[in-house]
Amino acid sequence: MKNLMKWTSLAVLGLGVVGAAGTALATDSRINGLSGGSMQMTGTTGSATGADVLLNEKSVTIRDSANIYQLPQYLPHYKNSVDSDATGGSTYGTMNIRYALSDDAVLLVYGKRSAWQPVVNVNSVAGKTAGGASGYDNAPVDPTNHQFGIGFGMKAGESLRLGAHASMAGNNASGVKTKSNTLFQINAGLGFDLSETNNLDFGIDLRVGSFTQQGDQGDLYTPGSLLRFGMIFKGEFQVHQIAKIVPYLNFAYDTRNVQHASYQDGSGAKQGTSALTVLQLGTDLAIQPVEGVLIQPGLGLAFATSSVSGNNVNVPNGAVVNIANLDSGSSRLIPYYGFAAEAKAFDWMVLRLGARQQVVSTTIGNTANNPAPSNETHTSAVVNTVTTGMGFKLMGWDLDLNVNPTFFNNGVYAVTGTPTPFAVDWALGYRW
């Protein structure tokens, strides 16, 4: 029996080595393990609260199937595969089916947790929201987190790549206080292969949302405008036999306008508006000294500015009263640098590491009725983060784990008694 188990293990290992041939593992979970942690542009705790305006630059600067969401023209590189990606527990992050219609055209069908979950309440840099300004009751239907999409990518000639995908999501709660919301998202991209090693890529992102809420007094919340627009530019240029420089630029504008119709008693309407603008630019240096090894240092600069205004009291005669829950103009500046490192431990196993240091400088504008400039506050902090990951290949299957870094401190529960999840998220895929 022992000999049988030994030979079975060797056979499985051999198949795993055979399966390791081919393209690199490619998922969001791989990128999460290499990213060195996300940057934080909005909110008092740094949470973007679903606005999704800041780019995880490794999702475009590292060649990976994760590229297809911001730059769908990369779809022809990742054909004939299925996966559940960035999965937490039993809840998938994204599930993908990519099918080759021809050698140069790929069809994409996917479902995911929405990247724009809160339809109304999105934090500004100061942690304020349009929903809070207007008194909008966001519970329990504000998150729109079941998104379905379809896309297409193709090569058009020797040097041109095209791609696009569109998705929609919605949520509804009917009853005494009926609530509903929707989200529509369109991504499109254009790529130019300047040579075998140099290329330029452009992508746009457009999101439009809407919602309604019927109250027990006949009041009705409606969207004046819920809009996000973004653009991404990226290049790859060979500067050495084993190295490429990968510059990138990301721009995003996110605005939420919430309106409240007049009550039946004739009292005035409520209103709240938020606006968030982000600009991010930087460059990576992708170094591949040998096959199966990637060392990718990079540096960049991100800047965000935001504002929130509105009123939350019922005032006759249409008067506008500013409230304490506003942001007269706040900003955050983040220079950052770090690296990603990936190397084979065995032919069937890859280890990953990402590290990042950020210098977060925040200016919080006036958040009270007093417009005096002295109400501004300035803070700065240095944030160091690290991420780790593993990748496995076996018989056509790819398994990526975004390993929880604290696991290495706390150890196995059976030994230490400290309950620490081994992986933050994981991805499992199959290619044919």
C-alpha cells in the first residue's frame, strides 16, 4: 500500500509538471498577492466605499488575465478558459467563461460582485457622502452587488487590438417603502503593437446608476446624476534584454447627486451632491532575468480631490440650508513605491511577494457651517503594507492563493490556538 501511494504521488507530481508548461498563472488573486496592498484615497478610514476610483496598477502593468477588465483588448491573449476568481470563502468575486470564436476573436461572459456597490453613499476624502447630506436612508438595498456582463475582444490585423464589455446590475425591495437601484457599466479598449516588444494601450470606463425610494409619507428619492468616468493609458517598452519599462496613467471622476421630492405637506426638498476626482500616474520596471521569475519595482503618485454639499432639513419657500455633513473641498496626495516578486519554487509551484510604502498627506476642508479657512486640517502618515501569494498548476488546473500575511505570524490554529485564515481570496481555473 505504501509503495502504491508513493508511485501514485509521483505520477500526480509528474502530471503537475507537464501541466506547468504554457502561459503563466493569471487571475485577480495572483495580482492581489503581488500588489503590496491597495492604496486608500477616500474616507476617514481610507475606504473607497465602492467608488473604485483608484487603480491597482499591478492589474495593468503585470501581464495577466486581470488586465481584461480595464483593458478588454487583451481578451485574445486569454482564450478558452473558465475560472472563479478573487473568491472569498464560498462567495465568488468574479466567474469567467472565455471562449475563442476564432484564432483572433474571444467571447467573454462573466458575473461578479459589483465594483460600484453603493449606488448612493460613497465617501469623499473627508468621509462624507451625498446620501448623508440629503438624509437618504440607504439601508437595506443600496449595495448593487450581483453584476452580469458580456464582452468581446479581437485582433484587427497585425498591430491593432480591440475589445469591449458591458454589464448591468440591480436590486429591488418592494413594500411600504419600495426601493430599487440599477447600475450599467461599459468598458472599451484599444491597443497598438508597435513591435514585438513595444505596445500602447488605452481604456475607458463609463458607469451610470439610478435609484428610487418611496417613503411612507409619499416622499421620493431620485437620482439627479450618478456617474463615473475613467480613462487608463499604459505602455510597454523594451529597455534591456531582460527588462521593460511600463508607464501608466489613470484618471477617474465620480459624482453622485441625490434629490428628495417635496413632502405632501409642502415642505422643501432635500438635496445632496458629491464629486470625487482622481489622477494617478507612475511607472513599473518589469525584470525577467530567467523563465518563471518576475521582479517588478515601481513608483507612482496619486492625487484625489472631493467635495460634498447639500441640505437635510425641510425648509419652506425653497431656501437652501447647508449642513454639518459636508466637505467644502478635501484632498489627498499619495506618493508610493514598492515591488512585486514572483518565482518558481518548483515547476508546479510559484511563490509571490508584494510590498508597498505610501506617504499619505490629507487636507480636510471645512466640514461645518462655519466657512472659515481655519477649520481645515492637515495630516500625514506613512503606510507600509505587504502581500503574499502562491500559485499551483496540476493537469490543466491553475490555483492561485492570495495568502494572508498574518498567517505567517500566527501560524496554524492547531498549534497556536489563534484563528487566522490562510488565504484572503483564491482563484481556480481550467484552460483547454
